[in-house]
Amino acid sequence: MIHWPPHLLLHAIEAAVVVVVAGSLVKGGARFFRHLEHRPAEPPIQQRRATLYRLLTSVLRYTVDFLAILTTLDIFGVPTTSLVAGAGIVGLAVSFGAQGLVQDIVTGLFLLYEDQYRVGDKITLPALNLTGVVTELGLRVTRLAGPQGELTIVPNRLILEVQNHSREQTLITVKVPLDPNLDPRRVEAALTRLTETLADQIPGLTVLGIQDLAPGQIVWALQAPAEPETAAGLTKLLRHRIAGLLYEEELTLAGQVKGYVHGQNASSL
């Protein structure tokens, strides 16, 4: 039977307490940040929250683990002060062992500050031939979910160029095929009034004018810039308002003949 010296047993208990407390702090902090991250918000704000809070979780984990290691070493009598303050040792560690870590952290801070991508963005890293959705922008690494669900962990220092597919502004276009017998000046005036009415809801909405001339129809179009996450909703809104405009202004769609319902004369019904 092994008999541990009393002081060594006491140190072991103290170290175990430090490890448990450190683990609890990390888990509690991560749970708190997840709660903040999942509060309801608009998609762009939600993405920024996710990026920030996951970075803070990473910072918390590294900080607590570092302090726990120093505290444990100090419990067992290791001179941590001289280890941390010794310029020669620190310089040697940075030069040979921690240089990559420093580069990762600095690059990660610049990625966050410059807002090159956020959690939820689909990006391509050309230098690494990688494409995926960002699941975490950490202090040291970026995690990407690939097209097959595979998780790739990339040290931040290796990210030299980023192609962000989620930040590309797209254009929404709605075409309206109208009766060629309508006065073009009246149609254009009505569509222009619609763009002015929707200026606050769909910024940049413009009338493209006549896009196509064909037997039985003249195709008009409206267009507006939009972010990828809002394009579908804005397109639906625009179509709905165009339908209302056609009713209010009595603008006839191509193929729709007044006085007829489903090809039969309305007066005979």
C-alpha cells in the first residue's frame, strides 16, 4: 500500500479543486454565451452575435485553462513567476514553440475586426482549396462545415485569402407581362409610383422598363439590390404589391381579355 506524504496529498486535493472549478467556469461561461447568442434577432445581427460570443467562449477557455495550469504548478511549488517573467525562456518559447500560436491569435483578431466572415457565412479559402460554412471563428482556429457535413479545423494563420459567398449582394428582378394595348406612359408612371411607395421597404427599387416585346405581350421589369438572406422575402413583397397595383390601376396582364372569363364571354354567363 502506497502512503502519500500529507503535504503531497493536500496539494493533489487542491489541484483537483482548481481543475473542477476551472471546468465549471468554462462550461458555465459557454452556456451563458450560448444563451445570449440564441436571443431572437434579424439574420445579420444574429450572425454577428454568434461570431462574437463563440470567440468570447474561445477566449474564456484559453484564459481559464492557462490560469488553472499556472495555479496547479504553483500549488506543487513550481516557480511560475520566474517562468512567466523570464524574458529568455519566454523569448525562446515564442521563437520556437508559440510563434504559430501568436500568428493564429493576431490573424483571428484581424479577421474579426475586418468582419471578413461571420458564423453562418459560406466561404472559400482558395489557398487551401476549401469551401464550407463557418461554424466558429475562434481565437486560434476557424471551423468549417463542408458540403458533406465534414468538419475542417483551419489555423487562422493559414487563411491568406477569403471568398465570402454570403456577402455578395444579389439583385431581385420581377417581370410583369402586360397587355400590349396599354399605354406605355401610363404603365411606367404607375410602376414608378410603386417604387416611390416602396422606397423605405425595398431601397434601390427601380423600373427597368420594357424588357421584351412579343406577340400579345409587353414585358416590364422592376429590380432592386438585396442581401442573400432577405432576397426571398423582398421578392415576395414586391410581387404582392405589383398584384395590388395591377388591380388598383386596372392594368391588364398579357392574355387577359376584358369581358371574358376562362375564354367565355362574361355577358353570356
